[in-house]
Amino acid sequence: MIKGEMTMCTSLTYSTVDGHHFLARTMDFSFELNGNPLFLPRQHQWQPVLEKQAIQNQYALMGAGAKLGDQYLVADGFNEHGLGCAELYFAHAAVYEPQPVPNKLNLVAEEFIVWVLGNYQTLEEVAADLDNVRIIESDQGVMGANQPLHWILSDRSGKTMVIEPRGNGLQLIDDPVGVMTNTPDLDWHIKNLSNYLNLQPQPFMERPFGNYQAGPFSQGTGTQALPGSYTPPDRFVRAAYSRQYMPEANNVAEGVNHILHILDNVTIPKGVNIGSGGSSDYTQYQGISGLNNLAYYMVNYDNRHVYQTNLTTDLIENQKEPVIYHLPQGQQNTILN
């Protein structure tokens, strides 16, 4: 994310009947992130740009991101204890501290996920220590420009929370809908759902107008008010509606399949959403973090195959260096005859 670029993303949490919890997202970006699944080991050491001392993470983590310079940018993922986090753009709304704050851990926005996944096991632990960190408005991060972000988090409890920088620290907010997009803030998006009480999966019934009995032309009339743009409010409503009314998934395989169908409903193709600078904001990948089975599922733009990487016990205990799993380029097809 460099100045003049735009990004819009959608994220959601999802649970299956057999108790598996997921955190998923679309990575909608006009800057070519070239994101791939990646692994960062226990005791991974990294240097916050605004701190004198390096940080050594406690926990291994897996997700999606890239190596930029000497640092690893993690856009979404989970750690060995099932804590998951994803960052989303919060343009014109993120209020960071203007200068580093004494006696606090001072981070730039794109460092937050590596810190939180590397050092906390649950949402409860994050909440207890969140006041000790500050996000600083700075161009010194690996992206070369200040990144206005907010974050969605979940853990093995299935609870969904959002962290928003609204000034004087970070606010941890309960997300009862289990969906997040971009600006405006979460409170606005939740209140906006009251404008869509006329949405329903069933068709509307016939009704009289004078002596005429009007009926639906076809199925789907209950969704006539479903908004169709790629703006954050419309994507929020579509994701919340799909998440609410799709049939329950019984297990992991069904859960991943259902989530991908929900994400497809908010996925942005190249060329249909152009920013003022002429760049195309599109869905570079769909990512799903399995918080119980410790698996990451990724579908990138150029290849609609689902790729899975597992945070195995062997990887956690024996792999001492970061690993990037480069996805095959170009569409992969299965030939049946």
C-alpha cells in the first residue's frame, strides 16, 4: 500500500456444526502485494521501526503475506493457539498517535499482526494487554506510507472482535455480526443493517392492488433490496446476509466451501473498480484461517484452485526459519478424460 493506491477488503468469521471456527477474508488491493501462504516460527525476531529493541515472538504463526525488505508483512493468519487476525483498510477514519508514546510499545500499522499473533493465545489475553501498545502515524513501515487500518480477530471460542484506532489507543469492540469491511466504522455498519429488514431468502407473497393480484415474476424477490456495489457498506450487507442464511456447514470441508461461496459474493474482478489514480482495486486472493485445525486455505486471482498449508506439530517444533509457500502461477485444471 503506497500513497495514491486504494484497497478494499471483506472479512468474516464462520463456525461449523462440529465446532470448527474460521476467520476469512478477501484481499482487495490495487498495489500488487504478491501474497502467498507463509510461516513464521517460534522465537521469530523482528525489529519494530520505532523501537530500539527487537521483539522475539513466542508463538509460531501461519497466514498470507510477503517479505518486503528485511521484514515479513502478514496481512491475515493465525497462530499455534488458534488466535486469528486480519487487517483491513480504514481510510479517513484511523486515528493514530502522532508521535511515539513513552512506556508503550510503539508500532506502525503493518507490524500489528506479527506482534499480536506472535505473542497472544486468546482474545482475552489481547484485551488485557492492548492498552500497552500504540499505533503511530508514520511513513517508516515496510509499505513506505502510513497505512490506515483496523483489524478483525477471532479465536477458538468463535467470538468475533474488531480493533479500531479512534485516538488515545486502540479500542477492542465486540462484533456480533461476524463481518467487517472498510470505512465507516463497525458501529455504523451494524446500524446500517436496519435499512435492510426487508431482505429474506424466500420470495415475497402475492398481494392485491385494487382488483389485481400482483405476484413475483420469478424467484429471488426477497433479495431485491440486496445492494450490489463494491462499496464497503454494500459488501458488508451482502456478506452478513449470506453468512446468516446459507445452510449450516457440518464439518471443515463444508465450512471452507461455504465460506468461499460467501467471499465470491463480495469478490472484485480486475478492471471493474478503478481508483481516481487509474489503478484497479481487485481481489488478489481469498484466504481462510482454520483456527481449530490450524490450516490456511488460499485461492489467488490467477488460479481458482484451493491450496492448503498446515501448521503442523513438526513445523511448530522443528522449523526455525520463516517459510513462504509460493503458489503455482496460472489456472490449474483437473482433466477428467
